[in-house]
Amino acid sequence: MSLFERLSREFSIFYNSQKFGGITLIACTLFSLLVANSAWSETYLHFWHDELLQLPASWHAPTSPEKIVNDLLMAVFFLLVGMEIKREVLSGELSNFQRASLPLSAALGGMIAPALIYLSFNAGSSVVHGWGIPMATDIAFAIGILALLGSRVPTSLKILLTALAVADDLGAVLVIALFYTQQLHLLYLLGAAAVMLVLYLLGKTLVTSLWPYLLSGLILWIFIHLSGVHATIAGVLLALVIPYDQKRQNDPLQRLETALHLPVNHFIMPLFALANTAIAIQSDSISSLHSDSSIGIMVGLFFGKPIGILLFVWLSCKAGMSKLPVGITFRHILGIGFLGGIGFTMSIFIAMIAFNQPALTDSAKLAILTASTLSGIVGYLLLKKVFSISQH
């Protein structure tokens, strides 16, 4: 094999790895922050927020690049998340109580503790509804940071973090659907229910072509968008009705999940990072990190996540519900607890739904970026030390 072929193969492996996805998100975030605070700041910010089309206001259509990314493309991201959740529940690490108890306990602790910490800082205030922001974990970033540690990472730890993040995503989806929907329009909800019935019947008749599901999913997205529920929930609902059978070779869910991995991880997620970290940092932006809302987010992510994950895993093991995988200690759990504090994508997404004021949203994004960066660094260094100790 020639040098070029070897390099090409190695790059292909790297490009398709979770490590590349994490590095791409970091690069896009840094690029967006740099341009937003450069001489091109005004042009760059206008690009994301300017309306591309003039449509009737009653349509509530996403017409700016930022809204197209957040409302339309992120529905595809949530479709992938929904399929991963469904696969894990039906045949993966969440398929039975014995397997699921450990990651579910970890995810539960990683959601409850940050939410309580946020509420302790903001109870009774106008920003109290931001409690869902520090509950989320960015699966791409967390797995990407873990991948940086290379072959030293036990497979069982990768599986645990993945299952934890998937369960966490399920929690985030439920929080968005149940607590961040302000006004419902019954007629459009009935339309969405009718589309779901059609999709269910398609699945029952074992239709394996993806086009009927995708076209129906687009109609579902329109109804959900107009109903008042956040449109990205349409992606999760579509995932629930796409047939899945791990024994069948021509399985629609597995084919669609495989097809979406690259465009979601290497196109949609980088676009989301570019669009939502276009923050012009000024003196008042830094001072906003001292607000109760920002402190609640940062403390919730950086301390609440690892404390909640470690505590609930310990309680689950103590109660005999779960047991740690062979070779995994509570130091490893603390390490992935910090990685769970990388909220980034999901936290920013919830912040944009929770806060309508741009200043509040920007300060929340800054707090999320700060806490996620610290959590990623501490989690990486802690696990690196644990692995180096275990090898001696």
C-alpha cells in the first residue's frame, strides 16, 4: 500500500470518527466567536439574522439562516437522536432493566441536580424557567472528548457514556415538549395526529422505502411547527414510527440512521455551532456572567452534572439495582460526570426556547460555553490521570 493510500485510509477513519465531530464543533465555535468579535462582526451577525424571504407572518415560517438551522435542520438532528433512543431502548443498553438501570440512574442524577442548583439561584425570579438549560449533555462533544483519550478508554465506559447521553437526550426532549410549549393550537395538533396515524400504518404494513416516511415527516413538521410545540419534536415523533428490526437487513431505521450520521455530524451540527455562537462579547457580556441566571447555569453544568451522576450511580449500586462494569471505578464515573457537564448544543437549544430576550439568550450561551469548556477540560484531565494510574 502506497503512502498516499495509507494517508487516505487514515483520514477516512478519522473523518468518520466521533473525535472528528467533536473537533469540528470546537473549530466552528471558535471561528464564529472570533468573526463575531472582529471587524466583520456586523456583517456576520446580519447574515444569520436577516430574513431571506418575506412571507406572511401567519405562516410562522423560519426565514432567517439562524431560524432555518434551529427550526428546520435541527429537526433532522432530533430525528437522529430519536432513532438512537429507539434503537437503544429496543435492542441496546436501555433494552432491559438490568442494562438500563446504571445509565438511567446516571442520567436522572445528571438532570435533577443541575436543575435544582439552577432553581436555588433563581427561584421566584423572572428567569426561573431556565432550569432546563443545565440539564442537557452534548453527546457529540462528550463522546468526542472521550475519544481523544484513545485506546486506553475501556469499551464499557464508552458504552456507559453513550447510553447516559442518549437517556439524557430523551429527558431533554421530554422537557422541551412538556415545559417549553407556550400556546397550543388544537386543529394543527389533530393534523399532526392524523399524520402520525398514517406513519404508524406505513410501519405496520412493513413499507421499507424511506420516501413515504420522509415526505410524511415533512408534513408532520409543518403541523407541529404551526401547533405551538417546538418543530424539532417532529423529528423525534417521526423516529418513533419508523420500523426497526435489528434482524432484518433492509431495516428502514438502521438505513436512515446510517445515512444521517455524516450530514448531521459534519454539516448540521457545525452550522448550529456557527449560527448560535455568533455572540459579540462586550464588557456587559462578561458582567452578565455574574447574574444569578448565568451562575445557575455554570454551577449546574460544572458541579451539578458530576455530583448528580456520581451520587445517583452510587445510590443505584448501593441499593443493588445496578453494578459497575468490570474495570470501571467511581473515579471513572466522576470523569464522565464532568464530560456530562458539556451542555453545548442541547443547552444552547433549550436556552433559545426558554429566553425570548436576545440579551438573556446571549448571556446564557456565554455561561454554557464557559461551563462546557471547563467541564470538558476537567473531565479529560481527570480520566487521563485515572487511566495512567490504572496502567501502572
